[in-house]
Amino acid sequence: MIKRLGSSVFLWIVAGAFTIAMAQKDRWQQKVKYEMDVNMDVESNTFKGTQKLHYTNNSPDTLFRAFYHLYFNAFQPNTMMDVRSRTIADPDRRVGDRIYNLKPEEYGILKVNSLTMEGKAASIEHEETILEVDLPRPIMPGETVVFDMEFEGQVPLQIRRSGRDNAEGIRYSMAQWYPKMAAYDMRGWHANPYIGREFYGNFGDFDVKITIDKNYILGGTGYLKNANEIGHGYQDEGVTVPQPTGNTLTWHFYAPDVHDFMWAADPKFTHDKYQMEDGPMVHLLYVKNEKTEENWGKLMSYTVDAIRFMSENFGEYPYDQFSVIQGGDGGMEYPMSTLITGHRNIRSLVGVTVHELIHSWYYGVLGFNESSEPWLDEGFTTWGTNVVMDAVFEKSENFIQDGNYRSYFRLASAGYEEPLTTHGDHYNLNSAYGPGTYSKGAVFVEQLSYIMGRKNFDRAMKRLWDEYKFKHPNGNDVIRVMEKTSGLELDWYYDYFIASTKTIDYGVKGVEADGENSSKIMLERIGLMPMPLDVVVTYQDGSQETIYMPLVIMRGEKPEEEGHPKRVKTQKWPWTNLSTEVKIDRPISDIKSVEIDPSQRLADINRSNNKYEVTIQMDKK
């Protein structure tokens, strides 16, 4: 039965529908602004600080609770990180049982002593690496509130990423060191405990003051606001730095539009810097000795070349500085900076620096969720590492992504691969996480160029940057950019290659005469994942032609690609059909071989059946 609605009710429904439509159309994300003042005691490795957080709720939701990350608390015996490391079948060798064997003075500790919102006390509970907060009142949509906090901590002995006194003797690698508001997005709160994987945070501004022993040299995220008071190579040219009046210095950093803040400190750091033309100031901080002097001396030019290449090809680096700092336990990315271990040969040193630098584009500015979609950040970065290293360090004579493909093939045949939609912390094995997120993620990216065509792919990569920088795109956003750029439907590619472990395996089953002046090529799909095919026919005179076979579900075709054999025929292949035949107007005596994807961009797990040598078959007759 239909009832007449009153005008006020009708207007309320219309207004509500308009609000919902706008909420769906406009992308929202929370905004943070941190002001922190921290005192570091280098004798006890402890610190105390205050934090003022301006938090803007740009979501359409009313928030009744909030959560902070307290990452340092993971470094205590019997924490979730410790238990996971001691019970997983293949523990990270850097961790193992080291957390379990820490002494109390080596623990990581991060404790919030007080928290207020708009001057009213909030109810808090420390749940290991998460601070659970019951708000004194709800935060309404569109509202900005101010949290005031007092906190203290103890820097753990360096085990994973952050900490003190790492294996190379660096005093402080201060990553994940402060109470950090958890991200809230369209999926709700991301208050994930720290198990050992990676991170996700809100974009915002950081104003950080760090008071520390005057002999320590610092670097990391942010611009040093009082460089002419600090010195240590940061001061402007020609400026005389005043001598400190006490035993400490206060370093004042400011970092706009970032989602984390890292700093490192050591009294032995050498500080080199180089101002790029139309680019950032590049800082290197490392301890100069026989293991570092030569290679770190060469590192600056490679870093500059890599920044320039990335800015020209994938999007202009948006900050005014980038710092490469010796520290941590390998290589780890942070906004405007990276921590890397420094006792490396030149190729390893450049390679890890380039890798972590490229994270600045995908983790740092695009802001992929490293926790729930680690394949996006690591995949794009691993793919980009090979591209950039080929451009600035050493040209490869082979397919530059070959190593990533071979790593993925080993994983696919091992029997323990998991879908890349698996949350980073929840992989059953480290040996499934690594080649999955890094190698298979990189294959995903390179295969897009195969499906779309290289020119479309290059355009889409820049479009992804232009449309989504500082917006936390997800896997679906990436696919949609690729679709809008290429005009193809690509949801099937995500569903098969990311959300499943189905594999690609096509074969050339045979080539037969089909009358006196034509031939027939028989193709088969053996694997469970369908893909478009580039089938290259090589003739006895050495000439080549391409038969292009797009999937019907692509709803379109990629353009012909430069540097590939001329396309002479296009024939669609329905994914339901396990085999098909292609007829060509050339006698079989003209054909030397037929090969599926000689470019090797197709991640076919069994390439032994991809090429059919017709001449061998003819010799047997």
C-alpha cells in the first residue's frame, strides 16, 4: 500500500539521498596534525614527551572510540610479535627468539601517562601495542578535536627496523617510536597489533622537537627549522653556528603531508648533502669507516639520478628533501627518508637505496596500505627497482623483470602460495609472504603492460600519480585507473591474479597444413587463469608476424606495440574455451615456429610448451 509522505519527510529523504550520493562521490580521509616535544636521555635510552594532536574527522561517521599504535611494546617477551616469531615455521632470521631473550633494560616500552580530548580526560587501556581509547564524547563528522598526551618510552635493543645499537653500531633508529593515531577509513578502524609486518597511517603535518645530547647528529623525516642553530652540516652556507650553552640541543623538524615521522641519531654520523636542480636536497648520514667510505662516497650520484628518473617518469617528487641514513636492520622506507644498513658492496648499497627511495612514491605519497594490501606497495616498488636500476646503474641484456617472474614461478609450484588479498600479518609462512608480495606483486605490474600495451601502461602510471597522490588508493583504484586509461575491462585480472592462486599455462599444441596455401595453429589453455595472448609466427625467411588473441571479457583490444612484430590478425578467445584454432594464409612450408609471448611478460608457469618448431616436425616426415 502506498501512503502519501509529508513534505518535511520527503525533503529529509531527498537531502539524505543527496548526502549519501556526495559521500560516495567524494573521497574522504582523516586529517592529523601532530605537535611533539621529546627529551631523549642517551644514558638510559629512555625518553619523555608531550603530544598535541589535532584530529579532523572527515568521515561521514560519528566516532565513539579511538586507537593509538604503541609499536615499541612489541619488543618484550611473550608479546604477539615474539610468540608469532617463535611459532611460525620459518621465522625471520633477524627476529627468531631475540625478543624472548631481551633483558628488561633492552625492552621496548611506550606508555601513555595521560590523555585528554578538548581538556576532558579520556579513558585509556594499554593492550600491548594498541592504546584503546573511550572518548569523553563522540567526535562528529566534519569536527576537529584536540588530544593532549603525556607519554614516555624506552628504546629497545634493535631487532626489527627500529631501536638502538644495531648490528653496525648505530645508536638510534627511531622508527615507530611515538603514540600514533590508528587510521580510520571506509573500512573502519585499522587498529592492527604490531606483529612484524608493515604500516598504514593518516596523512597530516608533524611539528617535532627533539632534545638530545649536543654531540648527536640527527636526520630523518621533515625539514630542520633551526638549522643555523644546530649546525652539523645543516646550516646555510657562510653561517657561523653558535656554541650550545648546555649539554643538549633541541632539533626542530617540520614535515607537511606525511603519514609517519622517523628520525635517527648517532654522534659519529658523517653528513653529506647535495642540492638537486629542480629537485630536493639529498642528505646522506652514515658512519665513515673502511666498510662505508668508498661506496657511500659513490652513493649520492646514484641517488640523485634515481630521484630524477622517478620524477620524470612516474610523478614529480613533492618534497624538498630526501635522506638516506645508515641504521635499522636492512632497508625500510619512511616519508622523506630511509634507513638502510651500510656495510654493503656498491650494487647492494645502490639497490637497497633505490628500492627504499621508490617506496617514497608508492608508500610515501600514494600511501598504499602496507598492512592489508602489501602487494601493492611492495609489488610496485620491486617492479620499479628493476626499472630504475636498469636506467641508472647497469643495463640488463635480458628481460629486466625475469628475476621476479622466476621467483613467482617457484612460489606457484611450491604448494603454499596464498592469495595476495591476505593481510600481511596473516600469511602462514614468511616464505609465502616475501615472493608473493614482492615478486608476484611486481609481476602483476609488468603484466599490466602486456595486457594494456606499454604506451597505455606508461600513461596510466602517471595518471595514477596525478589522481591519487596523498589519497591512499587501493587495489580497485589501481585497476580503475588502468581501465579508464586503456578502455579495457580489467576486473577479471585482479580477481584471478590477486584474489586467487590460479595460474597461467598456455601451449601451442600443434601446427598443421590447412589446404595448399594456408595453415592451422592449435592452441590450448592448460592453467586455470585466462589471459590474452600474443602469438608470434616466425617464417623461414626470418620475418615475423603477431596474431593477437584478446579475451572476450576484456571488451576491447590493446594497441599495437612498438618493437614487436606487426599484428596481422586479431581473434578473440572466450575464457570458457580450453582450446582454439587460428588459421593463417600461409602454407606450412613457410612457417619456422610459433611462439606464445616471446617478450616473456606473460607469467606462464610452464614455458616449455609455449614454442612449437615446425621445421622439426617437417624433418620427421
